[in-house]
Amino acid sequence: MKNSINHINELRKNKNAIILAHYYQIPEIQDIADYVGDSLGLAREAEKTDADIIVFAGVHFMAETAKILNPDKKVLIPDTQAGCSLADSCPPKEFEEFIKQYPDHMVITYVNATAEIKALSDIIVTSSNAKRIVEQLPLDQKIVFAPDKNLGTYINNISGRNMVLWDGSCHVHNQLELDHILKLKIDNPNIPLIAHPECQAPILEIAEFVGSTNALLNYTRNDSENKYIVATEGGILHQMKKHSPNKEFIIVPSDELCNCNDCEYMKMNTLDKILHVLQNEINEVTLHEELITKAYKPLKRMLEMS
Ligand code: 13P
Ligand code: SF4
């Protein structure tokens, strides 16, 4: 491992490259990244970097977002198979037909979507800024929200809106069960539950705090409790433990047999794959110019509104 890290460090310096990593990456990757963050933070970082190469340790839609915001840079992904079940739950052809039924609606799309879906949208949001952006629109503005029905339901519930929702979800968050959580709550009385808004409504309703990966991390850093039940992907625990070494974190398990909740796409990336793509400059994200132009507008609008 030390050899791979030394080699990665030498290459990123010589090639003016940066490594951006999402909080769900394995700890070894988070520890060598130039920046670790949530979707919004990563998009902002991708927009402002002056590196020539961005190695994006996350999933495909995130690397695409970096490319759309920075078309002149080389964006490399460690594993081309690192997709996202939520992005896949919204195929462009079906979505185009769907929004035709709502011609007077604005289309707001969660960033976990392909470039084609972004290009069909008016504004992109992330779990960090979705509420803030929706609240900036007039109350009578009709909205279609895609692709995550759980985040959409959550925003509807807290903002009193009635957005039309696309029926998509993330398999990692959607599988978390209220029964598991209630049992954890009984075994750990008075311990707060913190949850990502991709979880289902009954879980979000009983959570003491709901937020993006970054918001959950900040909550555990600034709050005075010393133990939390965490309903999101397990990768976030690395930063939580790093920032609050004396606190305890219980991840809501995906099933009764594990103490884990992993996104298999996020976990496809490894240090060796990062080294390999950096060395050979392969797995580059390429998008047609026209698609980049169309997808850029709603992304730029998000960055301006958040
Ligand atoms: P964040 O925007 O909170 O980082 O979430 C991204 C994601 O893929 C959650 O499953
Ligand atoms: Fe996509 Fe879910 Fe994995 Fe996030 S956790 S990248 S939404 S599949």
C-alpha cells in the first residue's frame, strides 16, 4: 500500500492532478484525497480547480458532473463500472415522456442522475441544498422532482409543496428498515438517529436530524451527544470517527447479518485502480459538447442558488 501511495503522490505532482473523493469511499482513498466531500462540495471543488487532471473517486454521475463543470479538464474514473442505482432508476427516454405530461412544471433534478437527465432539467439540486433551492421558488410554481422519490417526499413534507415525483430510489438507502432502527433505538435508549434524506419517509419522520453526508458529519462534530445511530452508507463513519474519536457510531445495518451498509458501486474504487488510471490516463469521462452545454445550465443555476 505504501508503494502505491508514494507512486500516486509522485504522479499527481508531476501531472498536476488532484484526487477528489466522496465520503463513501474506502478509508485508504479518503486519506490520500486532496478533497473529501459530499456531492455539492465535490462539484464546487471540481469547478474551481486549476489542476489539469481530476481523478474522481466516487461514482460515474459525480465524475460526469465534474466534466460538465470543467469540460477542458481530463476527468478520470478509477472504475468505469462504478454506477449508481438511483441514477439508473431514471432512464432518459422514459423521463422525457414523463415530463411531457407536465408542460407547465419546472423540472428539478437531484444531482444523482445522468448527464442526459440533467440536460432535461431546469435546476439541479443536491441533498445539501435541495430545500434551500426549492424554497427560493414561488409557492405556486409547479415542480416535477426527479429521480429520488424519498428526497422528493421529504422536501414536500417539510416545505408544504406538492411536487410531482419520479418513482426512483437508491437501493442502499431504500432498503434500510424502520424495524431495525426501532430495535436499535430500544437497545440504545435516548441515542439520536441521524439520517440521509434518501431513506424512506417513516425513518426520516423519527430522525432527530436529516441531512446530506456533509451535514450529518458536521452534526456529529458540533453536537454534544456522544453516541449516534447513523442511517446512511457506512463510508461516512471514517470521517465521523476521525473528527470525533471519543464518540460512538452505530450504522443502521442493511440486513441482520452485518454491521454495515455499503454501496457496492462506491466500494469498487481502490488505490491500485487510482494509480492505474493516473499512470495511463485511461477511463476518461467524455461527453458530447452539446450535452455538456445543455447540462451545464441547470448545474450552474444550482451553484448560483446555493
Ligand atoms: P451526498 O450528496 O449527501 O454526498 O449524497 C450522495 C449520495 O450518493 C448519497 O447516496
Ligand atoms: Fe447511488 Fe445509492 Fe450508491 Fe449513493 S449510495 S452512489 S445514491 S447507489
